[in-house]
Amino acid sequence: MELSRDSILKAVSGQPDRFDNKALARQLGVKGEDRRALRQLLREMVDDGVLKKSKKKTYREADDLPGVMVIKVTGLDEHGDMIGQPEVWKQDGPAPTVIVREGPISKKAKGQSAATVGVGGRALCRISKKHGLIVAQVMKRLGAGPSKSLGILYQGGRGWRIQPVDKKARHEYKPVKVPDGSNNNDLIWFQSTRRNQGDLRLAEIVETVGSADGGKAASLISLYQHEIPLGFPDDVIDDAKSLKLPKLSKHHSDLRHLALVTIDPVDAKDFDDAITASPTKDGGWDIWVAIADVAAFVKPDSPLDRTAREKGNSVYLPDRVEPMLPHELSSDLCSLRPNEDRACMAVNMLFDKNGIKRSHKFHRGLMRSQARLTYAQAQEAFTGNPGEAAKPVTDILKDIFSAYKALRKARQERQPLAIELPERRVHVNDKGEVTEITIRDRFDAHKLVEEFMVQANVAAAEALSAKGVTTIVRVHEPPSREKLQGLSDFLPALGLKWSLGEGASTKRLNTLLKQAEEKGLSETVGMSVLRSQSQAIYDPVPKGHFGLNLTHYAHFTSPIRRYADLIVHRALIATFNLGEDGTSPSEASRLKEISEHISNTERRAMKAERDSKDRYIAAFLEKRVGVTFDARITGVTKFGLFITLDETGADGLIPARSLGREYFVFDEKRKALIGAESGGTYRFGRQIKVKLVEATPITGGLIFDILTKPEPGKKPKRNAHRGGSNRSSGHKGKRRR
């Protein structure tokens, strides 16, 4: 009998819980290597909700689904079809995965327009089973619908309560029903019922995730809150463990003679790029950038590939990394560890003495890094004081740094946007406790590696564009007129100007940043300029990169942690005949959908990283309630002032109601709160002193009182937006857990 989903369903139909995988193999006549395919198919059918597996490891057909359900589209499968799950699932076991079909529902409806829905959308669907799959035919596209939230379930003096983990949440909830076996501090998904019981809102518990106890709960909460996939399925781990270093072939070059080195942060877990440089006879530079050849291991539409695509990118939190690829790849086979042979994709670029790129060529090969250096170690070598790690490659580093000086000339001519804001690092020990918060060093070594990577990314985009190949590129469009208007309205309050008559350019913005630096306003204006920028995205249509002032730019240099780079590697392999594992037809047909998906995964990763850091910092500051800090106003709204502490970079809120006994009104143009009677002003960017009054590690929320008096100013106009007041009793409401 042919092995397929249908044959498996036919075997178990009417005979529930009779067959385990061995019995099924006998029933279907499956032998030898086909047994592995059977096990894989059974896992997929259980995951998809078509089969159920008992505690005795026997299989039966899943219970029938309702004929019509609301489905949320969650992504794409290996064939490019949309997949989704029921929005509400109250049966035992995980919610089934369904194939979402668009278009007319019946032949009679052939002339009607199709109901379309994208990834992340909701639709009312008709449910059926076809060829061992659950198919959801879109009947009607729906709006956003009820959203679920993440919270902590706890039991207090008044019974069970739900504390939302979102710092914007203003209320606790009372669960309508607490599932059997629930424990204090369970992490749960819940939905508000929009009904109240007394002064408490009621909510339904949708799913229990697990315990939020323990020192490292901050990262766990952040990962779940932003729905970031955790870990890897067993078959993906098995595939990763079976992989081996590829041998040299006709498509490969032996690059082990190149004096390549890796330069990374001291806490780097993977090393995916290596560089070297040597002078040319005409005074220019011969530069190589070698990148881990992830495409050699992750084949298009394989289980490894599907998982990597779903994740979209690695997520870096203070105490952990949620990687895009399993450890066997990210930290082993694809990590360019020193003195070990590694597969690589490399670009050889020739630059003239002024740092202008004259040519580039891509190679696929085998490399061997000669040293693993941190940025600090490389910087010491650049300044003439090499440590033990750098001594064996001192001459190589001298050439690399000299090549960077040439590239730096061209960069200065190009004038990319030069916003320099401090980056803070949260140090967490094995117990999940914050030990210190430091500002990351910013060396020439950092800038050198960044510029080498930028040039490699440009070369990849240019090489594919020259051949007319469509791939996924990095797009950063110029700032909108609306955002520039906000910048123009705000700057006069700082004694600076921005004319909207001239077009926006990085050169103009850099001039503004230089003027701000001379006035001691680098951070304030830098943040304002950053907020005026468009969001960078992935797209198959090249529209240039405004921030870098480049017309061609694609991500090529980090395929271990970004799926976009893997797509570009495959495009290069296919275009330049570097192997048989280049872009597949199915991948080429859905670049737009993949671009949208990985743009979304990038945004959710950034939010998770920021939220996790906020929670750890709130835990760090919880014991310092009542302490005074120096801070800067980094946001102004009608309900209060957002501030950033100088010492830790922690973000917090000063509620408008705590500013004084008069009303404060919000002046959007000046980005300020202004006293309605006195004209006293609190404006964006001002240095102030604050006192911490509340720290909530669960949400990462910090509440402060301001100790600095407002600046003198004019009374606001009558039609300004009113802020809050604390006339009655100062801070209201109870302190959150």
C-alpha cells in the first residue's frame, strides 16, 4: 500500500487506538528507510490536528471539527500556501493547523470576487478534510477581533486574579473560571469578556503556558508576549545532528590560504563573518569578507528551512538567545571558529586608494579562520598594543585597519546618517539577577567591521541587480513630510532650525546633528532625528537605503541569525552557478510574502528584546524605590512625561497628575507640557532629577516623581490638549505586584 496521509487515515479509521507506529508499519507494509518517513508523517498529522496520539502511543482520527470556524492566518507552509489555526480552541490537545484557501467557495459562485486575507488576518471559513489535510475555505474576511493578552495568574486575599504583563495595562482581571491544576504565578493567555463583576473586569483563560516563577521569567514572558516560537521540533534537531561539513567540489574554491580573522563582541555566541585585507600594487586594497555558508546545510523547503523561515531571525535577550537555527548549526557547523575548516560564501572586493569599490566577485568555498578576536582585542592591536590573542595576526590586523582608513574616506564622502546614541548592556547572572548595567564601548574596531559588512551587502545587491535577479533587499525609505514637520516644529525650542523647503538628505541631517553636538544636545536631537526616520523593511522591490545613502543594499552577512540573508545566499548560488542548492521555484514565487513575514518577525524580536531589558532593569531597580536619579525627558504626551535615566538607560513615566497642583496642557508642536496657570514648562530633551516611586518587574514599568521645577514660560493657548492633574490625592490606585 502506498504511504500517504490518506492511507494512514484509512488504516486507523474505525479502529481507534489500535495502531502504534510499529503496528501501522506492518499494516501498511512499510519497511526499512520508509519507517522514518512514516514516523515523520505521523508527527506532522498529529501537529496538524488530523490524528490524535494516546498515552499508549497509539493513533486515531481526530474528532470532527465544526463545519464553520473563525481561523487566524499564522504563516506560510513549505508550498507557499497560507496556514492558520482556529481562533478559539477548547478541545484537548493543541489546536490543529489548517490550509487556508481563498477564492470562490463553489462552482456556482465562480463569478464572485474572492475573499482575500493575508498573514495575521482573520476569516470565517468552511472546514473540510481533503487528502489527510484540514482545509479552511475563506467565506468572509473579518476585522481584528478580540485580542488575547499575556498575564500572570495569582491567588491573593480576594481569590484568583490576572495581572497583565503589558506595562500599558491599567487593570487587573478576575478569571471567569480557573482551569483545574492551575498554580500561583502561572503564565497564561487570556481574553477580556468586556464584562465586570463589581469593580473588576472579567476575563477568560484561553491557555496556560507554564510557570513564571524563577529568576529568568523576564525573558520567558517577553518571548511569549510577542509570540516568538521557542525551540525546535524533534525532526529538525535530528536533521541538524546528521549534517556534516561539505566536501570541496567543482562549485567550491579552497580559501584556506586566506588570512581571515573574526572580530565579534566579547559575549558573542556565534561567529558568522570573517575578514582580511591586503594592499594592491596601485595603492588600493584587496578585501575579502567570508560568511558562514548556511545554505549548504539548510535546503529550501526542508524542515530546517521551514522552522528558520517561521522564526525569521534570532532573538537576543539579556540572559539568553532564541536562535533561528539549532545549536548544532548556529554554534557549531556554521560558526567560523578559529583553526577549523568551515564552509563559506565569500566576496572578494577591490577598492582604490580612496576607498571606492572597483569590482567584486562571489565565491563558495572552504575557509579556516586564523584568530577569534573581540572588539577590544582588535582595538588594542590597532593602537599598537596587541595582546596575546592578536599577536599571531598583528600584520593582518595592520592591513585590515589601513584598508578601513581608505573605506572611511569614501564613507565620509557618502555621508550616511551618523546618529550615535549610547547602547546599554544588561548583565545577568546564572540566577537571572542583574549584576550591572554598562554602556557598550564604541571602538574603531566596531566601525571597521560594520563598514566591511556594509560593502559586502552592497556587493551582493549590485551583483544580483546586474543580472536582473529579484531577491529580498533591505529598504529604508526617506522620512515622510509629516515626520519632518514634527522635527521642524520642535527644533526652534532648542535654538535649532530645519527648513522643509529643502529636500531631506543624510548630509543635511548630519549637519543638524553636528550643530546639536556643539550645543550639548547630541542625545536629544539624535533621538528626535531617529524618530523621524521610516521603518526599515524587507522587500523584493529595491527602493534604496536612505540611512546608509545607498541605492543597492541587501542583507548578506548574517545568515545564521537572519532568514533574509539565507535567501540572498541562495540567489547568489543560483545566479553564479555555485551549486545545486540555490533559490527554489517555490521560494522565488513568494518573495513578497516572505518579505512581509520576516519584516514582522524582526519587529516582534525588537519588541521582545526591549521588553525583556525593561523587565530586568525594573527588577534591578525594585530595591531602589525612593532613590533620586538624573534623567532626561525623552517623550511628552498629554498623560505624562517619558524619561530615561542617565545611569542605567531605564525608561519610565512621570504621570501628568504628579507634576503639580495646576493643570498641565500638552503642546504637541513644542513637545512640552505647560502649566495652564503659570506657563511653567517641561519640554522634550530637558535634563531633570527624578525620584523612583514604583518598579514593577512583571511589566517592566517604572513610575517616577519629578524633583526639578518647570522652566518659566508663557501660558498655553486655550485650545491646547489638557494633561492630567494631581489636585485631589496624588498617585491613585494600588501598587501593582
